[in-house]
Amino acid sequence: MNYQKDLPIKTESPSKSKGFPAALWALTISAFGIGTTEFVIVGLLPTVAGDLGISIPSAGLLVSLYAIGVAIGAPILTALTGKIPRKALLISIMLLFVIGNGLASIAPGFITLVMARILTGFAHGVYFSIGSTIAASLVPEEKRASAISIMFAGLTLAIVTGVPLGTFIGQHFGWRATFIGVSILGMIGLIAGMLLVPKDLKSDQTASLKSLPKVFGNRRMIFAFLMTAMGYGGTFVVFTYLSPILQEITGFQESAVTLILLIYGIAIALGNLLGGKTANKNPLKALLWMFAAQGLVLLAFYFTADHRILSIITLFLLGGLSFATVPGLQLLVVQIAEKELPGTEDVASGVNIAAFNIGIAIGSYTGGLIVTSSLGLASTPWIGALFLLVTVLITMYSIRLNKNQK
């Protein structure tokens, strides 16, 4: 394969060194800020609900509606911005991100907070759509999944440090202070992009809305999107309501939740990096085993949630598995697009980012329904495990489909 020809985005001097280029670390820094604003709300659900006088399931809409903003922004806005120079687009996205979080910090009520979250979600969607293909283009072919995992490591690092710190700030100084802090993170990411991303980054594809029918008309691509949505749906049935689970079922104090989120985040970061290495050669095979293991651990959490030590051990395993699939899923979509739909890589990546967030929206909404039903908060883990069972079946079919087309 001619790597230079096949990649959607090029630079004049692709890195041939053993290390990773500075532009990749700039992407990671911005991903850190975006990851913090996406997931910090999980630790703040009780705080926001109490301050705004709404129920916890209603506050959970701040997760699902943000995800819908990402789902809209990823494929549609990515297609509409396909001809804009990549560096200019990255900087514009981070500026929108800063504005969105600034508006969230001054939102007078729940509706305006939701609108600010959706606006920020638009920036998130475009960023990770083009970021994945840029990251893949900066390194040799055999390191592409690792490069994507490094960019997404910014998102997982946010869960390790940004989310616990943001939760701590929100609990002690108010949730508005958390969003001010996230805006500052966005400014740092914006400056890093201006300084480290090369000016000669270009898009040589004709990404447009016309690419969407091609992407949605490809059967292998559709099943890849279904794997993404169902896998993340299962994760967020539980993750959205992790703070209430730890306080109401496991019996931890609010102050202890911050430390547990830190442990969970460390597991996510480790799992993301290991998942990238595992998926470099055969992403489908790696994804099958990771999804199966994740489903089993979710089921185990149903039985360990009311035991403090066992619940922490289970959550560590769950954290490692939940985000380990990200690099493999993104690489799989890029590979299918390169082979079967050349020129649609950015848009296909954007649709997959949308699939992640459709899964998040479905999972968090389903979790809210379970919490308010007779099943209750304690049933969210086994409901999440059912999502993963469906994901495993979809992955098995995708492997069979892939073999038949070779």
C-alpha cells in the first residue's frame, strides 16, 4: 500500500522518526480539554441537580443532549467544513469550545445550560472527526492505531485528572467554577494548536454532504457504526450514573467519589493505550475479545456494586475495557473508507464519532429510564451488559462479512 497516497491528510514532510510529531501532542492537549468538559458532568450530576432544583435523571440529560450535539456536529459539520484548511479549522473549533463552556458557566437556568452544552458538543464532534484522520496521517501505517490512541489519551487523561479535579472544584466552589476552569483548558489547547500544528496541513479530499450517502450505503461501515453505538451505549448506561451508584448503593461519601473517579480514569488511560497497541494489526479480532470482556465485567459489577473493595476492583477493570475499544473502532472505520470509499475518510470518521455519541445518548437515557423505573439504580450494570451482548453479536457478524469480502 502506498501510504502517502492513501491517507486523507498529508503534510509536506511526514514524520519518519521513531517518535511522534509535536502536532500529535497538540491534538492530545486539546482532546484533554474536550474530554474534561464531556465527562466532568458525570461527577457533578448531584451538585447540578441540587443547585438547579431538578431530578438526577433530568440532570442526566446534560450528558445525553451534549452527545446529540456531538452526533450532529461530527458528520454534518465535518462534511460542511471539508475544504477549510485543517489548522484554521482546528483553531476555530477550539474557539467555539471556549465560548460554549464560558456560556455554560453563566447559564441562568437548566435550558440555557443545555443549549451551551449542545454548542460545545458541536465543537467536540468536528474536532475528533478530523483529529483522528490527522493523527493517522502523521505517522507510518503500522503506528496509526497507536497515534489515534495517543490523541484519545488526552480524552482519557481528562478522566484521570480533569474529571476528578473538576468534580472537586464543583463540589467545593460550585459547578460554574468547573466550567470556567474548562474554558481555561480550552484556551491552552487553542494556543498549543496555534504553536505546534504545522501550517501546511491540508485536506486533499472533497469531503461534503454528498459523501454521507456513500458512507451509509456501505454495509461494513454500517456494522462498524453499530458496534460503536451499542458498545458505548452499554458503557454509559452505568457511567452516567456512576456517582449516584457509588453514593447510594456502595455507600461511599461524596468526597470519596473524586478518588474513585481518579482510579477509574487511570484504568481508562491504561486501557486506551493497550487497546491501541492490540488493535494495530487486526482491529476486528481485538474488538471482539474486548467487547466480550467488557460485557462480563459489567455483569460482575451488578453483583459487586454493594461491596466497597470489590466494586473498586470491578470498576478498575471496567474502566480499562470501556475505552480500550476507541482506537480500534476509529481505525476500522478509516481502513474501510480507504479501501472501499476513498475520499470519505474524514466524513466516515465523523459519522463514527456521531455513533459514539448516539450510543452515549441512548445509554444515558436508558440509564435514566432504569433509575426512575421499578428496576432502580442497581439494575443499570446488567442492562449495560445486555448492550454489550448485542455488540459482540454484531462484531462476530462483521468478522464474517469481512472474510467474505476478501
